[in-house]
Amino acid sequence: MMDWEVVIGLEVHVQLKTKSKMFCSCSTDFDSLPNENICPICTGQPGVLPKINRRAIELALIASKILNCKINRISRFARKNYFYPDLPKNYQISQYEEPIGYDGYLELPSGKRIGIMRVHQEEDTGKLLHYIGSRKLDYSLIDFNRSGIPLLEIVSKPDIRSPEEAVEYLTFLRLNLIYAGISDCDMEKGSLRCDANLSVRRKGEKELGVKVEVKNMNSFKSVKDALSYEARRQIKLLEKGEKIIQETRLWDERGGVTKSMRRKEYAHDYRYFPDPDLVELEFDEEFLNEVFSKIPELPLERRRRYIDELSLSEYEADVFISNKEASDFFEEVIKGENDKSFFKEASSWILNDLLGILNERKLSFNELKLKPEHLKELVKLKISGKITSKIGKEIFPVMLEKGEFPSKLLKELDMEQIQDEDEIRRICSCVLKENQKVVEDYKKGKKQAIGRLVGEVMKKTRGRANPRAVNEILRNLLESSP
Ligand SMILES: [Zn+2]
């Protein structure tokens, strides 16, 4: 293994976040019943005319931009001809010679740049069903809901040097696409799919080895496992003096091996030609500027802001960046605030308290009853000393459950802070009387003994006194008594 270098390029397909399909107005809703979202266009009926989804084009342009690609000012759709039972037109509308974007790169957090060969737009196929539940059918069903859903294909250059780096690239690409609003990138729902090209060569060699395409990897873990397996397989063959065949192999998750599926096809097999039904796209400066002006803050920018401006730790920033929902919730909580202790406190509630509970209950942020404004108030109460940490921790689960402002709940549960100073003084006196021994210690010079007394007062008030006020009152009482 040591003498070999692994060379990987990835082809990533993501489903664009549009309401309607690429060339018709059918819905892209994932949860619809089979064949609920279909029309003559996306089922390939004769005589229909596709029309281009403007939003999909905008998203493809944004993806190209954030991947530092050059933009083809004139971009065209092409027909990719092949036969497959779930492809009703017997061709797929894709892009060939004039993709939307080309020749860019993605900079990883490590600083390494992975080249991007092209970013192009295409449409998805339908879906064949061979099972109902767990029952294998002796026929196949076709669901055309997915047919015509806009996809973006992002092809990297062969710049990736290990299966681990492939996962790093995918993870970061996914985050960027999510932040820019281009796709949900949900692998489980198939809105992010990844194929890989992998070859090996002896270290120091300039020529690329024969590449094998690996398909059917359904999670980042399977990408890592499949590529590790495939690299080992190729090295073993070459060391035995055998040849690598250019082919497509499928990852068999259960067996932990890749299996030959078919000899690799070449571009000319598809007989690409410009789609005569679709106009060519021409982007002028003004249009591009307008589209690019809507690009939101990207993960690396947000990370930098969290560390430099909000004074969060690198760890906190990284956890937020990798969880956009959490980060967006945090953004809502800190909106309009400019106090660093507020940022710190809000971050702590979300990362230390909220995320754990969400994971445990398998809930997402939009299923939460707790709203950012509720947490905002809690943070304010805590920082201003109106509630103690202890009260905060007690009221937080109730806030989660009821989705209410803490001030309202504190009142309802009789947990509000005691505002009446006479009342606190009365309790303090009482505590002094009951703890004569501690009082004597204090008077003998053991000043830290006051901590115990404060603790006793907090216990008596069930944490409803302001510890700072209690401290002050106790000190006064102790100093003034003989
Ligand atoms: Zn349709």
C-alpha cells in the first residue's frame, strides 16, 4: 500500500431545491403518492414542449459561483440518449459541451483546493419499484414522480488522494450547498448521490492509472468503505502483474466488496446532441449580478464571524457550522444583541442543553415548541442575574415542553425571583441564627464561610433569591452585628 497513490474524482448529483420540476410545473414533493406529480411533459408524451425552470437555473449559477467556476455565458441543453425503463423519453435532458459552470475549485477547511471540472444541469429519471414493503414483486412498478426533477451534477477533478479526503470533500461540499440554499442534500431521500472514479499509480508516477467507476454508495461511510476496498483491490491486481479493466462497479454494502456491473461507456455511446426543443441560455452581466447578490453567508464565512466577532471558541463555531439548523436558531436568538456574554450564554444553551435533548428525542428544530424568542428571554434573565443557573436549568425543560416565555412560566410555577429586599433580609437573619458556628468562623476571619450561608439562603428560597443581593445583605448583617 505504501508505494501506491490513490487518485479519486467524485461525481455528485444533488436535487435542486425548487418547488416544481425542471421542464414542467409538476411538484417536486418527496412525500406524494406514486405518480401523483406527473404530466405529459415529465412522462415523455409525444408532441409536448419542455420549458425551463428559471429558479433551477439560478441555483445552478449560484452553485457554480460558490465553487469558483467560470460561467458559460451561453449555455445549452443536450439530449443524452440511452434506454432505461424508468426514462420515458429514452433520452435524458442534460448538458454536454456548454455546462453552466466549469473549471473551479472548492477550498476545504484544511486549505487544500479540490478542482471542479464542471457543474451542469440535468433532469432526474423515474424510479423502479421491485418491492412492496418487504415483498418482492414478480413484476416492476414505475413511479414517475421523480422524473424531471432538477438535478445538478458536480464533477470534481481527480485531485482527491484518499477515501478520507473524499469524505472530507463531500462533507464540506454538502454544507456549502445547504447554506447556499441549493439543495437539502439529504442522502436518505436521495437528494444527494455520489459516484466515484478511482485509480491507483505508483508514487511519483505522472500518468494516471486506469480508472474504475464505483456506484451505489448510499452514505458517507459507504463512500469511505467502498473506495478503501476498491483501492486495495486495484493495488493487489497490479502487484500480481494483472491489468485493471475500465468498468463500472457496484458497491455491495452487505458483502463489503465492489462487483463488476458493466464495461464503462464513453461519451460517444450516448450520442449527445443539442436539444432542439429548448432555447439556449444567455446570461448577461446584470442578470448574473442580480442572482449572485442573493448568495447567503457560506459556512467558512460564518465560522470566521463566530470566532472573530462573537468570540465563540473554534469548537463551538465548528459544531454550529456543521449543523445549519442549530446555527440558524442561534442567529435568531442573538438577533439585535451585541454583548459577547449574551452570545456565549446563548451558544451554551443551544450546544450544551438543547442539542442533547433534540438528539435524544430524535427531533428537528422545526418540530420544537421552544422558539428563539423564548430562549432569548431566558438568556437575558440569566445574564442580568434575575434567575440563577439552577432556576434556569429547572425552567428550561418546561419551556421546551410548553413553548412559553420563561417569565410567564416562572410566575405560574411560583419560581419568580424574590424582589422584596426586606423578605430576603428576613431569611438571611434567620439563616444566621441557625448557623451560629459558621457565623463564628466568619468572624474569626474565615471569610469564605459566607459561601455556606449564601447556599443556605438559596436553599430556603428554592433558588429564587438573587445570589449577588444575598451575598451583600449577609455581609452587611455580619459586619453590623457585634
Ligand atoms: Zn410534469
